[in-house]
Amino acid sequence: MDATKLAWVESPGSGTMEAQDVPAIVKAAKAKGCLVGCDNTWATPLLFKPLAHGADFACEALTKYAGGHSDLLLGSITVADIGLRQRLKELLRGYGVGVSPDECQLALRGIETMAQRVAPMGRVSEDFAKRLAHSPAVETVLHPALPSCSGHEIWQRDMGRSSGVFSIVLKPVSEEALEAALTALKIFAIGAS
């Protein structure tokens, strides 16, 4: 770990949805002189604040909850240290990374309503996850709000509320049953505002 410069976490983890003990990871990484970055897209700053828990970077896909209207492709990097911010700014400028005023306006528009969208989305995802847990086709529901999900206690301690994404593991079926199920699927359009 002596050569390690950055520890990266995503809590909950994409797909697997396990909540990670970010403060403990930060403590261990800092003891070794590592920076800590956190992908906070799932939680958004409304549910979890990585910088307040010691992370050096908080990154988010603003396309998702902050944008919220299916018309924005944008991400963010937030830091608490002004020196780190300056180094990032110079690096990104060197790569030619920039953001247009139109993208900023779309992100600001979405941020204004983000709390009103994320709260009901989280309640629906928790309710839907609990109902799917009883489905005969489902082997496991991976949602940090469920006690059966890895890191549930950490999720309760650090977040306590949900956003809209979770995963399911379906029970194994025969190849013929899988083919029939996939063939029966219908394509639907996204209803963007």
C-alpha cells in the first residue's frame, strides 16, 4: 500500500449495493498518506456528504439526479482543499475539459427540484425492493435499506434514506425459459420532461 496514492470508494457500490464504511476507509487511507475519493452519485449530497466524512474528492454523475430531465451529460468533482482544487483545475484545463453555460443552467435547473424528486424516488425504490423480495422469480434483492443487504447498518448510520437505484438477482431458469422471457419484453420510451 506504500505506493498507493488514492483509495476510491462508491457507497453503495454499483450493482452490488453494499454500503461501505467511508469514515473507516478514510481513517485507514489517511494513516498511509492516501487521498480518498468517493463516487457519490447514488446518494447525492442530499443523502451523504463524503467531504464531511473525510474524503478528499466527491464525484457525481450530474446527468442522473441533479440533471433529472434526461437532457444533460455532466459530472462534478467537489473538493474541500483549495490546493487540491487548483491542481485539479490545472489538470482538467490541460485536458481541455470545460463546461458550457447551457450545461450549467440545466444542472442548476435540476438542482432546484432535486430534493422533491429524490425523496419520493427513494420511498418508491424501498417499497418496490421490499415487494420484489417476495417474488418467486427473485433470489435476492440488493438494496441498502433492506436488512439483508451488506452494509445495511452503515447505510442506516450514514444515510438513512434512499435514492432510486437497486439491483435484483433472479433465480436461475432454463435457457428456454430465459429466451421466452427476453422475447416477451417490450421496448418502452423514456418519458423525459
